[in-house]
Amino acid sequence: MGHMSEDRTMERVASTAWWPKWEQELSEYINTCERCHKEKRKHGKKYGLLQHIEEPKHPWKAMNMDWVTGLVPGQKENLNSCLIIVDGFSKGVRCLPCHKEDKEMDTALLFWNNIISTCGVPRIIISDRDPKLTSESWTNLYDMLGTKLAFSTSYHPKTDGLAERMIQTMEDILRRFCAYGMEYKDHEGYNHDWVNLLLAVQLAYNTSQHSTTGESPSLVEKGWNPLLPVDNLKKNLLTIHLTAKDFHDVWRKACDTVARCISEAKEYNKQRWDKSHMEPDFKEGDQFQTEEDKFPSRKKNPTPPEIVEVEDSSGPVKKIIKARKIRLNGKDQRQYLVRFKSQKADKDKWLAEDAIPDESLHLRRLRAFRRT
């Protein structure tokens, strides 16, 4: 016979039975019911309050990284993946086509040649736990550059939400451009795959207004928006020449506004997140339920080998063949070449006198052999 919720079970038992400390024991029984923990849906707040990530104060000081994979091979290099890098301040994006099979040094060179060379060295890089980014060579490189690597918790991609959302946007744009075949044929009959379209997609995104900052990433990062083809076609195009001071004031005001927008957006997101989550109260030794697919292998680690005492394979000494004098640690030391019983000559060893069992007996035999 099962039980209902704690309140309903208490009410039913109270009407039919009583024993000392029955409420405490019944509450403990219900809260530790194994079947309930396994099968009943959990209600209430989820564990884990939202943790703020260091807020950037300038463009390209904090970056998010992730990959779009599973793309149809493009161009003659058969590029089948795209590294997405998002600026945490301006929300600008850089899209770098690559191979899914690239090693950590390939990714490091791609990042160095396309990001560091134009945007400088970041203070922090936020990413998931991709093996390429957790390798020793990658971490050592950015230790030398003074860049902090922040990795999201396993099975919690929401930690890296900025890059994750950007990847969804980039995938949608690419697939809309390239349809199902990931190719686009222009009016002159030329085929363009997703690699050819990538820079155009990047430009379109970086010149569009972002919901968090209220400005385009290009305007926040550079202080101006690159001209698009439609801009050159406008009639009566008005060109405004700003002085250096005016330009600096406008750019600084834009950066201050963006920083305030980012801070307010993060605080709003944290409040909204924390309404449905709570701080975990686990203590060391507590047991909890988890999904099996997070730990697919149930094979136990092999036990250490049994320690067995083994006698010296060299066995007892048969005879001393010859002697020599060497200098060891600044002191003269005499050693003897020893042959062991049941061993061949290639097993002979040089030993110090105090390391030879019954050394006096074997030395007398050696001297007697020399006299003969």
C-alpha cells in the first residue's frame, strides 16, 4: 500500500493510530521513501542560483566560444564546422570556418590569427569543456598570455548561454540562406556554400541592433557602423564630420550606456532565474538521485594488484670473479663482480663488499684462486 503526500498521510494516520513520536517517524519515512524519489515528479524550485560572470568594461575583454558542427563540407578544404566567438561587451560575433577534426593547436592558431591579431588578448574566455579547450597545450598558452579560462559545468550548457544562443541564431541564418543543401545559387548560376556566405552573415548580424544594448555590436565596438550596399543607394546621403573630441565623447557615452544595459540585463536575468531556483543545501555524505545517462559506464575501476613478496632472482652467490676499485661520491670504494648460482655470466653484477652474503668466505676463495 502506498502513501500520499506528507500532510494527507499524517491526517489519515492520526485518525486511526497513535504511538510515541509518530509524527517524526512518519515524516522521516515519507521523506526517505526510495520509490517516491525515483518515480514522483519533483515540484518546487530547482537547485542552483544564477552566478554572475565577470562583467566586461571594454570590447573583446570577455569572450564566449563554441562550435556549430554537422555542417555540409564547404569549399575545397571540406570545412565542416564553425567556431563562434562572441564579445561579451558589444555582443559582436566572429565566425571562423574550420574542421570538426581540428586538434587543439589548430584551434589555437585559428584563434590567434583571427581574434588576437585584431581584437587583442582577452582577460577571460568562457566555453564548454571541449577537449580541445581543456588540453594542456591550450591552457598553458593562455596562462602565459594572462587569460583566464572559465569552463561551464558538465551537462549545464546554460552556463555558456551567450554563445549557445548565438549558435542557434547563426544556425538559423545559415540554414535560411542555404536551405536544405547548405548551398545558394545566385542569378548568374554560381554556387555559393555556407563558407562563402559566412562573412556576409557576420556583417549583417554585427550591424543589427542588439536587444540587450539597444545598439549594434559594430557601433559599440568601433563607434560607427560599416556601410552596407543599401546605404550607398540612399539619395541625399548626409555626411557628418565629427571632431576627434566629439567622436571620443560619442563613443565613450555609447560604451557607458552599453555597460549599464549589460549590468541591468544580467540583474534582471538573475532575478528571473532565482525565482524558480534555490540554493542547494546538500551536506557531505548526502545521497541524491541522478540520471543514468550522465554516468553511462557502470564498470568499477580495477582493484590494485596484490602485493607479493618476491625473492631476489639472482639467488645465492656462487663465487667472486674479480675485483675493482672505483671512486664514488668523492671516496674510493672496492667492488666485486659476483656470479650467482643457477645464473649465466650475463647476470653477473658488481656489488660492494657489504652487499655480498658470506663475503669473507668468497673473498678467501678468490685469493686462493689467484695464488694458484
